[in-house]
Amino acid sequence: MRKETQKLLLLSILGLVSVQMAAQQKVKKDTVTTIDEVVVTALGIKRQDKSLGYVAEKVDSEIFENIQNNNWAQGLEGRVAGLKIQTAGAGPLSSSRITLRGEKSFNLDGNYALIVVDGVPLSNSTTGTGTAAYGAGTGGDLPIDLGNGLNSINPDDIESVTVLKGASAAALYGSRAANGALMITTKSGKSKNGRLKVSFNSSLSFDSVLKWPDYQYEYGQGTLAKNTAGQFFYSYGASADGVSTGGTSSAFGPKFDGQYYFQYDPTVLGQSKERQLWRPYKDNIKGFWETGVTSSNNVSVEGSTDRTSFRASLSYLDNKWMMPNTGFDRFNMAFSLDHKVTEKFRVSTKFNYANTKSDNLPATGYNNQSISYFMIFQNPNVDLAWYKPIWKPGQEQVDQIHPFSSFIDNPYLIAYQMLNGVEKKMITGNISGTYDFNKNFSLMLRSGIEMLDEERTTKRPYSSANYLKGFYREQYIKNNEFNNDLLFTFKKDFNKFNITANAGASVRYNEYVMTDYRAEGLKVVGDYSLNNAISLITKVPRPSDQQTNSVYGLVSANYDNLVFLDVTGRNDWSSTLPVEYRSFFYPSVSSSFILSDIFKLSSPNFNYWKLRASWAKVGVAGLPYQLDKYYTPSDFIGSVLTPGTYPNPLLKPEDNTNIEAGMDFSVLKNRLSYNVTLYQNDTDNQIITIPTLLESGYSNRIINAGKVRNRGVEMSLSAMPFKKQNFSWNISANWSLNRNEILTLPDEFAGENSYTISTVAGVLYYNAVVGGSLGDLYGFKLLRNEAGQVIYDPATGLPARPDRVEKVGNAFPKWRAGFQNDFKIKNWQISFSFDGQYGGMAYSQTHHKMSEQGKLGHTLMGRDNPNGTIVGEGVVLNADGTYSPNTKAVGLAAYYGDYYRRANIETNTFDTSFIKLRDARIAYSFSKDVIAPLKLTELTLAVFGKNLWMWTKFPMFDPEVAALNDSTITPGAEIGQLPSARTVGFQVNLKF
């Protein structure tokens, strides 16, 4: 009978410690496979799969190969308990915010999991444009998702991703993995019988907008103006019908009812000579968006002998995104080689090169220059085609067509003239040598690199709202990281005892520098060069270097393969901390007990029962250059800016303490497996920035303070309800819950004072209070009486204004879940995956502005009322302290503008619960007798889809929303979000 069992996974942890970790068993037969099986890894380290004292979840290569994603990380969504992938909804590159087991740090960027590729950690740095998501009226630029290190990884090169969630992983990887780690193992040569193996994978997919807001097309542009006859009317410019009403962005004008008005005429770029039919253009927003197209082709060659194995691959991806004239292409090259030089000495290397290039990536945020801004301000009676010429006749490249407001840029100008280009070259790789002195002693040396070279260009034409004389920018970013590791290993069996000891050291050095040139105004229109600058601003390159030296030790012991114990210790010396606190030590201990063997419970129907527990404490160093006062180059050559943050020369490392316990079960001949994990994580002595008195000469200062606790539960289940010769059904599911609590804050925020971690749009506050949670959203709410009724101001007829902000909700869900199904029917394979979350809230700037302007379906309430007025539902406060119903009528525009005002967080914040059909795939694999004459070993044709269906009450594009503030992805805020995509594609896989 045929069987296949995933066995053990070797994790080369920063090259510091090598630990074999149990992968989830995947049994393809009804008999029990021994759990004592071991394998020899590339580093020659052997461990039994039952030895781990903490959970490690593995995702295999099929997930990334079968459902093609522009960013491989999105393939993990919903598949691993406790893992959250968050993007800003800002375009095709989809930079990801990857977190495990909730939020731990007051710093939003301090919660990311570490990404490790073939034992070499990625810095995964992101450099933003320096602007916030909410930028309307600032006259500056706006955020652009230009990608990070994750975007450069080719999904077809991934062999597996193993998710290590707790600080026990950090005790091995180093302080950067205090929030857990994702270890990516890339493919290497594994061909059988020394034969050369060639694989080809090609896919073509199409994107369309997944969900639209509920736009209203019953009423057009206007402000409830009436003509001399007392009728509502519209007029583009003053006319015989009355004063101009065509300059407003609001849609409180007349109902579309077959009448005729003087309107905009694109042939004369002004008022029409005759009255035109008053009609809606229902495709005037959706029609701007196109069908996105992505093609991907990957070819790989691999081979092996008894001493050597190798693999090489080439991949090219071309993306034309849904917004016109946007997208990117990516070229990847990978090579791996493992060679046994002698019986005792082995050399291996892996090399990956990626070149990501785009002439134009979309901008995001609420700013004149974003397409989101245009969609918000587009009126129902305005034809999109009126904007297509872009330039006024005879004024090409000088004066754009934007007939309704000079503050709203032409959408085609945004797409075809406001270009955001990037070319990113990235190299990652390592080379290692392992020498076995004898069967007990070995030594490994490894050197790993990550090299990023990025060039960016930003072009803004004449007459754009924020740059009337044009703008051009060049940025050059270099980010290099070097990791050098040494590992000494000792192994010895003492009858029933087995001991493995590892000791080693590492040096990590990171250097980052950015050069920035800005041409403020262009002498000659259309000439985007620094030599054409009216005013050239050059930012002196500011380096940002850091180094960490480490020593470590690991002892692993087991007794008779029944009880396993791991003890680790590691000491780091970080350049980001002062000399007296630069050295910090952190230990961990983990253990597992195979209860099914200890109590001799194993049987055909009860196969496996394991109890595991771990404890770890990790020190976390802060960012560089926080110890001393550093001046920043200003826009004026030869001058500098004094820092606004007071440094702290006595910074200490943060403390992260994790306790974890769980059990694993396998029953019914391994056809049903279940595991559960309970954990607690305390992050103490955090490095945070708090406000200080302006009299000090600074606005902020850096201190150590604050403690946050995360507690949670994670469960996963895998089952095989049916397994027949021509039919099988596999199920996997996961569920996770995390509760976050702020235990302490700096003394300055004792009592009712709150510590504001971040703000968005000047109205949404991420406030921390003792007893609260990270992600709590604060802002102004509606004023209500004890019965919950809205209180109105009797003088204005509008909602009464509160005098303080209150908690509105939390940005993070109460729980998350995923559910996958895989059916095999003869040569057919059908799979689909659902995932979702319950709870969580998000503020929507788009909802505020479109409600204020009367452009969403819910603003139709009251439109048929006489005189265009409405009476708000609620009460007014009487002089004697009682309440009576509100009876004061106010104009519709005034009512909606106030009820949904930007500062009213309550009416613009919504539940982000959702269920998504995350992916689906139908594939057919041709039988060997059909493909053998073609010299093929495998031929599979498939159709696949991503984000095919969604249920949610969130009114905007997507409930998985976050704002892109500079380079920070801020959950819980929708500020000019771009539409998310529904994808359908086709795929062919060939193997020779």
C-alpha cells in the first residue's frame, strides 16, 4: 500500500541553533505511521518529531503554487491559528503587516513577526513617502505602497513556511523574533535516480472589484437651491434659471426626473448653450476601473547524485492592475547547491535575486492626488468621459480639465501623468560549510546576506492641485544586512538518555541609507529631471546602522523517547543600547511528554497524545540613534533641524515573557487530529515616546515604561472523513482568540489620563488606558440620554456636541477562524477555503465624506420631505431636566453634514466582521498513460479563484482595512482605501 507522511522539519534558526520541528502529520492511508521516525537534515542534526515543547505549524508549497498571489504571504490568510495578514488596500504590491498572537507593543511597527529565508532573517524594511494617509489641504504628497522585502519572494520557490508563534522561538532566533517568526524554506534539488527534473508552472488571472459602496444615483449635484418659482434647480454657472450650483461637491440637488437644465458641455468646456437632460451616469466611478490581468511563468531545473544536489529557477510575473496605467513586473532567479566534498565536509549555498519594477503604482489616502479622493467627490450627474481629454485644448501639459473644482484632480491625469515609479533589486542568500569531526561532534559556519537597492521616481504635472508648477522626486535607498553564524554541535546517547548540545555565536550588521532629491516646480513643462528644478531640495543622506553580537547555547535531552526537555540561553550585545545596558541575557525552557506512550494508551483508534509546555524570556533592543541628540538636515542647504524628541542615554531593553502549554491528539488511525494551545505573553519595560513640556525645548521624550499582557487560545483540527481509492475528503480548520490588556502606563498617564499611541485624520485616537487594550479607538460620539436616545440642540436642530472623546470600539477582532476542504475524485481535485473574523471596528473617512455630500444610499432618507428638510430622530433637553422629542427641521445638507461629520467617530465607525470565500480551485491531472508519450511525468490543468465571495456589514470596499501612514500600516482606519480584487485564473503545471 502507498503511504506518505510528512516527517520532520529542520529549522535553521538564524544559523544559531538547529532544531528539528514536527510538522503536522498528513497521512494518506488508514494505518498508523510510527511516531519514532527520524530523518537526517542537511545539517546532519537528528531529532524526533515528538520532542517540541511549543507549537509549530507548517504550510506546504502547494498552497503557494496552486493559488497564485502577487504577495506570497496572502496565501497564509486563514490557514494558521493566531496569524493575521493585514494590508492597507493600497494597490497590487500589497505590503503585509504580519502579526502573531495579537498586539504586544505600543509601537504599531513593533508587532511584526520576523521573516527568515533559508536561515537568514530579512530586515523586511519599508521606506514610506513621508506623508500621512489623511493629507487633504496640506499641499503635499501622499502615501504609496511601494512594497517591502516580502514582495520580492517568488511563491513558486517556496518549499514550506513554518510558523513559530511564541517567544520560545525568539529564544532561538534572537530578540527580533520576540513577536514570533515565519521561516521560509526554499526548494532544493530532490530528483530521484539522478535524473534531471524540469518543472514549468504558468498562470493567467483576471481581477475585478470585489465590492462597491452603495452609491446613490437618484439625486444629482446641488445644495437644495431654488429658483424664483420656488423649485429646486441646477445650473452649471449662472443662467436664466438662476445662480450657479455647479461648483459644489454635494449631491443634494434635484431628483433625476426627466427635466432639463443648463449643464456642463465638454465641447465648449463650459455651460451648455441649451438645457440638457438631467440624468445620472451610473458608471461614472465604476467605469474608471478596468479588468486587471496578471501572468506568471516559472521554470525550474533540479537534479541530484549521491554527493551533489542542485536546483535553479527563473520566474517572471507581469501585473496590469485594475486602475488604468498601474501595475508592476517582477523577475526572480533562484539557485541552490549542496555538495558533499568529503565524507566529513559538506558545503551548501542558496541564492535568490529579485527585480521588481513599475512605471506607476497607485497612490492611496485622502488627498487631492489620489483616485480615492476623486471617487469621493465625483457627482452622480457627471460623465466620466468628460475628463478623458485630460488637457484643455492648446494647454497640453499646462492646464488640466477639472470643470467642477480646481481642488479635484482629473482622474486620468492621476492615472497617466502623476506617476510613481520604482525599481527594486534584492539579493538574499547564504553559504554554509559543515564539518563532522566524528559521529558526536560537528561544526557549521554560515554567512548570509540581504542586499536591497531601490530607486524611486515621483512625477507631478503642471496644474495639479498641490503642485501648480509641477514636481519631481528621486529617492535612492540602500539596505544591506549581513549575518555570520557559527554553530558547534555535540550528540551522545547514554542508554535511554539522549543529549544534544549546541553552542555558537553570531554577528548581525545592518546598514541603511536614503538619498532624497526634490524638484519643487519645473522650469519646462513635462521635463522631469533634477536639472529642470525651479527649486532643488537635496536631503543629505542619513545613515542608520546597527549591530548585534550574540552567543547562545541549547541543550536538548530526552528519556526513552517519552519525555523531552530543551533549555536555551542567549546573550546579545546591541549597538542601539547604552554600554551599561547593552548586554542582555534571555533563557527559555520547553518540554513535551508523550502521554500515549508513558501510559501505554496507544491503540489502532487512539494513536497519539502529547502534552507540551514552554517558558521563555526575551530581551528586545530598540531602534538605533535613540541615545543621543542628532540633527536632521533641513530643506535649506547648509542648515539642520533640531530634534523634537529628547533622547534617553539610559535606555534598557524591553522584556518579553511567554508561557505556553498545549496538547496534541491523533485518533482513528490518524484520520482525526486536534491540537489546542493556551498562552500568555507579557511585554514589559517598553521603549516608548511620550509628550513632554514644550518649555523643555522638545515635544516628546523616550522612556522605558508600560506593560501589556496577551492571553489567548488556539485550536486546529484536521480530519479525513472519507478515504477510498477514487475518492477522498480532507478537512482542516482553525480558531483563535486573543485578549489584550494594558496593565501599566507611564506615571504621566495615571488615573483617567490616556496615552495616545497614534492619531488618524486628526479625529481618530488610538488611546491606551490601564485596563484597556491596544487597538482601542477613541473619538467623539453622539450625545445620548440614559435611554440611549440622541440628544439634539434645540436651537440648531442638529445633534448636540460632546465635550470629550470616548471609546468607540477596538480595531482587532474578538476571534478569527479558517476552514479548508480538499476533495479528490479520481483525477480531479477540488478545494476551497473560507475564513473570517468576529468583531473589530474601523473608522471610514470615505463614509464620512460621501455621507456628508449625500452620495450614499442611506442619505436618501428625507429626500422627499417638503422644502428639503429633515427632523433628526431623538430628543431635546428641557429646562426642568426632562426630555421631549426633537421637532426642529433642518436642511438635508446641514443634517447629513453634521450627523456624519468627520469628527463624529461613532457614526462613521463600523463592525468589520466578515466571512470570505478566500480561495477555490478545480484541477485535473492527466493519468500517466496519457502523458507518457509526451515525455511528461505530470500535467495538471486548473482554474482557481481568490476572494470570490464576501459577507460583511462594513459599508466600504473591504472590512480588512487599514490606513497607510507613511510606511506604517494602521489597522482600524479607512482613509482613501482602494478597491480590493476578486480574482479568477487559469493554470497549467508541467513536469518532465
